[in-house]
Amino acid sequence: SNDTILTKNSLNFLRKTLHSKNNIGVVGPCIPFYSNPDKVWSCGGKINYLKLNINGSDKIDHLPYETDYLPGAAILCRSDIWKEIGGFNEDYFLAYEEAEFSLEIKKKEFKVIADPRSIVLHHVGMSKVRSPKYFYNEIRNKITFSKYIYGKKVGLIYAFLITLLYSLKAPYLKSIKQRFLLWIKAIADELKRTKVTSKVLNLIENEFKD
């Protein structure tokens, strides 16, 4: 099902911005919640390299501006760059792939731009659901992202530490024991190179549900 709704002229704004300068590689819209259009879910995004966090930004200017990354709910990218990079890294199941993609674009000395004039409404789904499978997926994504940022060995060790601390302090899932066991499961599956799939996440949800 379609989880994004384009508003009038939203695509035109993105297209014009993308082609306005040769050094723009990808552009994304301002994305309010479909259920509450006055509240912005994301207008570009911020990367916290220390905590391995990515978050949508609610910053809104009147004109296009550079941003750390663009949430994958809606982007418009130059086809040559998309092909050269190879699209999104499929090692991520949900989220973070767009952050790595944006950084790959910047490595090629192109800009990542948010255009607040373009409005695309979003039915926010699993990316905001706080459940065992979401927590597990988030840990796995942080590990993959850390390996991309810091290299496979250093990134893996750093991610183990950061995700352990995160699992002890996460503001959702009531039980510390549950979060710790999920962290152990995520680490074990990472070391076994178990790919994150819908089936794996459903098994996690059943195994660790309250």
C-alpha cells in the first residue's frame, strides 16, 4: 500500500531543485504526518555519529537547504548517481539505508538537499512502532551503519558498546531484561550473519513479546 501522498506541485518543486545546480545529487520534501499535517515528521535529517542515531529534522526554512540525509519515504535522485552507487544498501531492513546512501552521494561531492516547499504526507508505519522487533532491527541497523562509518572491525566493536548502552537506557520496552536479551540476540545474529527479514522480525516479536 502507498504510505506517501504527494500534494500539489510537490514533485515539480523537487524536480526544479534537483536540476537547479549541477552539484545537487538528491533532493527530498518536507514530510508532515498524514494524520496531523500541521506536524512535521521530517524535513531532511540529522546523523549523530557518536550515538549511531539518525533522526528526521523538523527544521523548516523557506528555501531549499543542505541536510545530513533524507528519509527514504520520498526522495528524487539523479539517475546516474543512483546507478553508480547501486541504490540503497540492502543489508539494512528498514531505516538507515537512506543515511548511508546520502553519505555516499556526499563522498562523490554532490549535495543532499531538503526542499520545504515540496510537501509529501506520510503514513508513519513501523519506523515509529516501539516493539521487540523494532528494537532488534534498530540494533542490527546501528551495527551495520557503524561498520560503514568506522570500518568493519572498529565499527563492529564500537557498535557493540554503543548498542549495549542504548539497550540499557532505551525509552521503550519496559523490561531491562527484555532489552538486554534482545541485544544479545541481535549481536549473536550479527556474528552469524543472519540477514534481517520480515520472517526473522516476526519470530523475534513472538519470542520476546510481553
